[in-house]
Amino acid sequence: MLDTQLHLVNGIVILLAAAIPIYLTINLNNNLRKLTATLSIFILIHAVYCWLDYFGFDFISDGVFEPLSAAALLFFGISYYRVIKKKSNVKKMVAIWTPITFILLLDSFTIILLLAALGIFVWLAAKSKDIRSFQFQISMFIIIWVLGQAAGSLQDNGTIVLSPFQGDIGLEIHVVSLVFFSCMVWLRFYFSQRNLWLYVS
């Protein structure tokens, strides 16, 4: 696929993922409403990033909206942690630090934010001990996104050299991460509604 087509797929897939958290934000209340609103903000900022890339505004999308979406995801992780902490009386969170050499290699503020968010969700996933948990699934999404960022950065630096037909490997992996995220959101919503329907019946 051409880069413009991949950006288009990204834009469509992320907007599909936005529908569920926006719907839940309207219908929920209290902490859950705040959480889904924060998740919606992350998704919408990331959608703006994808659509700006599609329309060719690379400087604004990569320089402003991509790190901003990673920061929104990190904020969502912190908010999610606070809600979990209130419910389960979890003690202090273990800080997960990134090796300095890895940060210098990637030279990306976005990567630092993503790794911080990943640290939060991996820690929460380890506490839940359930691969079906939201924490585990969003950790997988962030890992795929980080791999895309790393591959794209290495390709830009010339460390990874691919054939001209391969295209932008980082962007291709990013598409996979957004498809995974969108499917995760829709499937979790579907199963929660089905279980609710079965419980009411």
C-alpha cells in the first residue's frame, strides 16, 4: 500500500474506535465517565494526527499531534491507575525506567511518553493476572505502536534498509496497532453488552 492509503486506513480505523468511548462517555457517570472521556480525547487527538498525515501536514502531525496523543494516552494510564488504586487499595506503583541508550537511539519524545504509558499498563496487567483484562490488551496495543515507532525511526536513520516496494514499515506496523485497538474496543463493548443482555434476560 502507498503511504497515503495507509494514512487513510489509519484515519478511518481510529475514528471507528472513537465511537465506543464517546458513546460510553455520554451514558456513564462519575469515574467511569472521566475515564472514557480521557480515552476519547486520546483517540480523537490520534485521529487528528492520522488525518493530518493523510492530508500531507507531516510537520504538524508528527511534531505536535503524535506526541500529544502519546501524552493523552499516558494521562489516561495515570487516570486508570488512580481508579484501580481506589478500588483495590494498591500500594505504590513501581516506576519502570527506560534504558538511556534506547531513548537516545530512537531520539523521540513520543517514544518516551509511550514507554511511560506502557509501564503503567504492563504493571496494572501484571497486578490483574488476566490476559483478557483491558490493561493487558491496551499494553499489547502500545507494544505494537512502540515497535512501529522504533521500526520507522530505524528505517529513517538507515539502520533498517528495505526494498522500495516495502514502503514505510513503521507506518504499516502503526496500521496494525490501530486495527488491533479498534477491534479490541469494539469486541469489549460487544461482549459487555451481550453479557448485560443475558443478565437482564
